[in-house]
Amino acid sequence: MTNTPTQHRKVLIVEDDLEMCMVLDRVLTTTDQHVMVDWATSVDEAISRLQEKAAQSITRPYDLILADIFLEGQSTGIDLWKLCQEEFPDVPVVVTSSLPLEKFFALVGRGNIAPPFLAKPFQVGGCRQFLEGILSYGKAS
Amino acid sequence: MEKAALNLQLSLGRHERGLARSDHPVRSWMCYSLKNITMTETPCPPEVFIDPDILVLLPAYLLRRDADVLLLRKHIEVQDFESIRVIGHKLRGNGSLFGLDSISKTGEELESAAGDKDIFKVRKYIQELFEHLEKIKGRPQEDK
């Protein structure tokens, strides 16, 4: 699906660090003025938001979900990615973490498909380029 | 003194989303911070680069770190190392977002010291955080 310039892109940030939320929000909204950002601090809250949109028959509730791995509650950003793969396959999910890559792959499961990964700490410029690429491509995974 | 700082932080907190969205920069603060960051030598050297798009977030960020110092001092009084560790962990992650690697580094040390329940090191790194913040803001360091 190609977005027209005036069409709002919806991004869900799943992150429990306020500072990180605000920086990601800022990077997204300055990268594309038509981005609308929702926040959730846990996977459960993110799932509730997805279900709300699904109940309104919105087939692609978000154009991008950006999820930290370790969040409030038991579930991780990897769990959210797996759920989206099954329930919302059109929604690209990027996971972020300060985990070293080898631990990230161990968490996903060796030999399995891994979600796009944004390593922390990141430089704002690099993060912007990464997100621009994902949003312009329209589908990250 | 502490109460005033916390009130200011909370007051900004209520508006921070609007602040980020509406590009309302709290201009005097922004210029103040920018001027002092570029002029400060260590631990925030002149070559520190802050992305212009997130510069608007810096004043509120620094106020929240001031509040962190107050909280950390309260936590150390009751030896609440877990709360200190969590604050240290977050500092580690978010300082370098603003190019403030010294904050990230101190956060990492604080997280580690709190994990070890090393009260002397924890006190040392809380003081270090306080000094970093004062230098960044260009204020004279007057610790109690």
C-alpha cells in the first residue's frame, strides 16, 4: 500500500523509558509531519491498542510498531513481534534494545526469523535514517 | 530548594507532550542550555553534538535529571539500592541520546554500584551526576 503525502502514518511506540519515548516521538514527527504516534509502556497495553483498532475493522492498525524488548510486565517486545506476525502480519515491528546482538539472537531463537533490530544507545541521525527507511519501504518484516 | 525544583519538574511534566508536539521551545531555556553546553569544557566538551530536532527536549530532560539527583539522595538515605539501580539503568540508556555520554557513563557506574550494594560508590556516582549536571548548565557547583 502506498501512502499519499497527506495520509497520516500511525506509529505505536512501546517503551517504558519516558526519555526514549519523547526522543523517538520527536524523531518520527520531525522525519514525517504526517506521522501520528501512540505510546504504550507494556506489551499488554500495546495489545489492547491493537485490539481496539481491530474491533473498528482497521486491518492495518499501525504502519509501524517500535517496541523495546524489556518492558513493564512479563511479556517482551519479541512476544509482541511474534503476536503481530500471526495476528497483524501487515504491521511491521522493529524491536529496540541495548542487548548485545548475540543475546538478541539467542532470545529470538537461533535459526528463526528475527525482527528488524534497532540497537541502543543510538545516535538520533542514525535512528532517523533507519526509521525513514522502514516507513518509506512500508513493511519491515 | 528541593521542593521548588521538584515542583518545576512536575509542572513541566504535565506539558511535556505538548511541548514536544507544538515545538514550543521554552526559548530562554533552550538558548541558555545551548550556550552553556557549547561553552562547557568537561565533561561535556564543545564538540558534543545535539541533534537540532531534539534540542527542544533538552531543558526538560535536564530538569528531570535534577529531580533524579534529589530522588537518588532520598533512596540512598534508606539504602533502596533497587530504585537506584533502575534510575542508573535509565540514565545509561538516555544520556547519550542527547550526546551527554558522561551522564550515560555515570548511569552505568551507578547501576553497577547499586547492583553490588556498594554504598560508598553509589554516593560517589550520585555526586558525580550532580556535578555533571551543574557543569552542563554552567552553574557553580555548590553541593550540600
